[in-house]
Amino acid sequence: MVRVCIDKYSIKYFNKQLKKHNRSEIKLSTRREPGFYLHENLKTQIDYYIKNINRDWDFTIIICGEGEVRVGKSFLACQIGAYWTNEVNRLYRKNKPKIPFNLEENFVFDGRKLIEKGNKLGIAYPYSVLIFDEAGADLEGTKAMLATTREVKDYLRECGQYNMLTILVLPEYFDLPKGIAISRAACLINVYYFADKQGYFQRGFFKYYNRPAKKKLYLKGKKNLDYEAARYNFYGSFDNVFPLDLEKYKQLKKDALKKRGSTTMDKKLLQRNIAWYLLVSEFDVNMSELARRSTNMGAYTVNQTISEALKGFGAIEQIMKRSV
């Protein structure tokens, strides 16, 4: 393990975060050194990307968790983002405005915000890092035809001009479309946990796959979601440190997921309304009959509910006349 970001994240900084949120379980107050630790081999790989980012390259890293949630993926992503930003500012921005690393500008939980923030960051701060947390909700292969998914895939294809690091954080690697999983990403970091001798789950471990290794894993393991289908390049551990405001991060993530849930419900209602419209207008199903049969199947429905749903499609007067 190599200690990094010593000048950026001091003991005073970490203790301030603990005091602000009274989070004793992280146990950072017992630390005797500033900064945090990165696995030496992982740091070496990140350094290769940093070395080349100013030569008109861009990079995408995938961080998954073998289909599991709450295994520490976002912690590792944040550590990589913090180290990347610190090194880029040190090496390439000495006499220029520093690139930012904060929750507002460098984290995103929605594909539509990814495009907005990515363009804004790329124009204002080349070489920046953008962490797309919960990326699986927009990039699952089964959702390949959704408009948001197409927008995200287009962004990932075109964002190379900004010379940025994009980190995709999601539970399941095999849910990704082939173009992103195999071609677009530079590497895969699979985060996992294990049970100790007392039966307690221990977070903070990863396996690293370079391009050839992750390709082999995807092609051989996708059918059965088998993470043992291909050999990783190296494995290691990472520090229990979140370099930014953890409580604020959790709240932002919670708010984003609530909004996503609301959007999903709106979509389901739209699908229901479209189905009602087609039944009434195209197949001449009587609204009263539709309401009666829906109620009989367990969803209490009255004519007014259906008529309100159909107003958004226009020509409601003609529809209602046929449904009387």
C-alpha cells in the first residue's frame, strides 16, 4: 500500500468530517498519518493513465461488485478520483486553475446529468474525473433501447475530445453492453467482501482486470454471471476512507434514487395510459367495459380515471362518444 494525497487530506480534514457528522464507526480519528492508502499496483495503473492523459487520450474505468451492493465500490471510486485530481493538478496545472473534485461537479447519479456535467467539466477543466455512480440503471444491456441509455452511450463514444477520466460504478459488470464492457473501458475493478473467522463481513477488497482479462471474463462469464471464468491480473485491498463529505454524498445519492423511482413510476403510468388509449381508440373497447374489467381483475377503476388518462392524447370528445 502507498500513502497518497498527503498534502490534500490532512488529519485535521478527516477529523473535521468526523466531527461534522459524528461518525465514529469510520475510526479515522485514530489515524496518525495524513492522506490515504492505495494499493501499489493499482496506483501504478492509474499513474499510466495520468501520464498519457495530456497526450490527447481519455479513459473509462468500470468498478463493479459481483452483482452486490454496499461492498465499497463508491469508496474506491472516490479514492481514485481524489488521487487522480491531486496528481493532475500537481503535474499539469501548476500555473493554471486547478481542476475540481467535489460532490457537486464530479459525481452524477443519472445518465442525463452525466451528459450535462461531462460537457461542462470537459470544456472548463480538461483532464477532470467524472464518477457515474449507479451507472447500471442506465447502461444495462436489457435497457439498450431507452433514450437515456442511448444518450449515455453516445456521450461515452464522443467524450474522448475532453481528455477526461470517467468512472462507471455499478453492481453487475455483465449487465453492461458489449461495446462499453469490452471496447470502451480501459480496465475493470471488481470489488468484493469476505467473511472473517468470526463470521463478520469485511469490505475493502478488489480484483483488477486489464483489457484482455476483462474481455475474456465478459465473453466466458456473462452467460452464468461467473466471475471465476477468467483470471484477474492482480488483487488487493483499499482503505476505509471516503475523501469527500460522506453524509452529503449519501443524501445526494438518496435524493437521486428517489427521483429515479418517481421517473420510473411516471413511465409506468404513461405505458398504462397508452394501452388504454389503444384499446379505446383503435380496438373500440368501451370505457365502461374497460373500467369494469380492470376492477374485476383487482385494480379499482372508474370511467373518470380513464378519461383523465386519455386527455393527453387529444380527440377525447370523439373517444368518449364512442365509449358511451
